Amino acid sequence: MRRGLVLGKFMPIHSGHINLIEFATTKCDEVIVWICVSNKETMTADLRFKWVKEIFKNQPKIVPILFEYDEALFPNTSESSTSVSKIWSEAIKKHLPKIDVIISSEKYGDYVAEYLEIEHIHYPLPRQISATEIRQNPYKNWGFVPEVVKPYYFRKICILGTESTGKSTLTKKLAEVFKSEYVSEAGRDIVENSNTCNAHDLMDIAQTHANLILQKSKKLDRILFIDTDINITKSYSKFLFNQELYVEEWIEEANKCDLYIYLDNDAPFIQDGTRLSEPDRNTLDGFHKTQLKRAGIDYHLIQGDWNERFEKVYQLIVERFGIVG
């Protein structure tokens, strides 16, 4: 049996890695994918191993093996050198079954092959992407990120605020500019007028909104913009009925976001016939902020006119995630 070796950090695994590994299967009866994880790296070993295992679950020729190492003992460098390759060659002999061929696109493959007295097959196609580039900006390089890895980088951004602060308009505009998906406020479809809402409606809103978030999240389209969250629904319950709204854990989990934007009530009040009065709207603003504090939600307060709000939020997203609309 001819056994090949593909080694790397796979931090994360990307389409270039996948092509290399699949190329290796055409040259060998078995391909060991050696996932090397240092003690100083934050992307966990279990996660990287799970990704490789899942991607190649229907290819029995591919055998993922995890190797966790101490950087004090093993050089942690991407540079090809004879001295570093010698150390890693000894580790290969010690920790892996007999290897017949190493498959790589790097010069170190020649060095390792020489030390182990095996063949080196050089991957002939040019590199289109690196894991470093993906870590630096996964959203710019989204097309190279495998489906199983996308949840790691997928982000949810929630737009909060009291009534008539521009939440719905801003959510839609952000989704349009960033070419992404968004979740509308479920309450607008369930309750025609805030003044006629009842306690049963709030539970219906909570469940419906959470389900919409879960459905849209499946698309893993880089970022998902969400108009309102469960904390706002809970705040309405306290404001309208002086009651706590208790929901199931899955609803809480679905509503967890990576960035929270709160639109302040300094925007002009526009009564569209479905909203509370302006004094009640401003009182509700206080209820919302109290609920968010209780829930430990760290949000960014956005003030100004409609254009200023968009520009501030846009810049915040660009700075936080490195994604440009």
C-alpha cells in the first residue's frame, strides 16, 4: 500500500487545502492528513480536526490525524528550511506510520522527503489563497471558505431601538449595501398596532422571530442583519403588562448576536398609525435600555439624523469585521 502525507495547520482548512488533499488521493492508496496545532494557537485542535473529518467523511482513503505540540519543542514557522524540516521529519517518523510519499506545494516537501528517504510529489497548481489571508479577512475571501468552516466566521448583527428610530429602514439598507440577508421584525407582521398587543402575541413574536433567524442563518451569507431581538420583546412585556416574558433556551440562543447597534430616540418621531404615542415611545426607550443592561448586552449607541446613523453603523461594521459593502 502506498501511503501519502499532507501536513499543515489547516487554520482554517480552505479550498486550496481541499484541492491539494484530493490531488494526493490520486497518487496514493491512503492519505494521512496531519493536522499540526501548537499550544499557542487560539483556533482549537478539536475544531480543525472536526472540519477535516467532516469534509472528507465519504472518502475512506483520507485519514485525518491530530498532532498537538509545544512551540518550545517544535519550530512554529511557515518558512521552509533544512533545519526545521529535520525536526519535523523526526516527529513524522515518531508519531506516524511509515510514509511513502509527501505531497506539498512548498520547498519543505523536498527537505522532508530527503530526510525520510521518501518521494516528494509537488502539487502543480498555483496557490490561490492562504489560511493567513482567510484569517485576516474571511469575508473578502468567502468563496474559498468551505461550508463546514463558515459557521466559525458567520456573524449576526442586531439593530435595536425604541419605535420610530429607523431600525427597519437601516436593517434593509445595510443588507442591501453589504449584499447580505436580513431578518425583519416579526412583530410588525403579527401585531398591527402596538396599542392592541396582548401577552400571547409577544410569545408568538418571540417564537416566530427566532425561527426566522434560524432559517436565514442557514444560508451562512457572511453576515446576517437582524431587526430587533428577544430583549426588545421582553421589554415590551414589562412595559405593556408589567410581566416577565420567559422563553425557551433555543429562542435565547437563536437571538445571540456578535454586534449590537442601538438607535437612540433622538430621531424625529413619525406616527404611522401603528405606533405608540411619542411620550410612550420615549418611555419604552428606557425600558429597552434597562432590559439590555439586565441581559448583559454590550451595545453601541448610535445618534444623529438618518444619514449619520447609516454612516456610523457602516464604519463600525467595516472596522469590526473588515467587510466592505
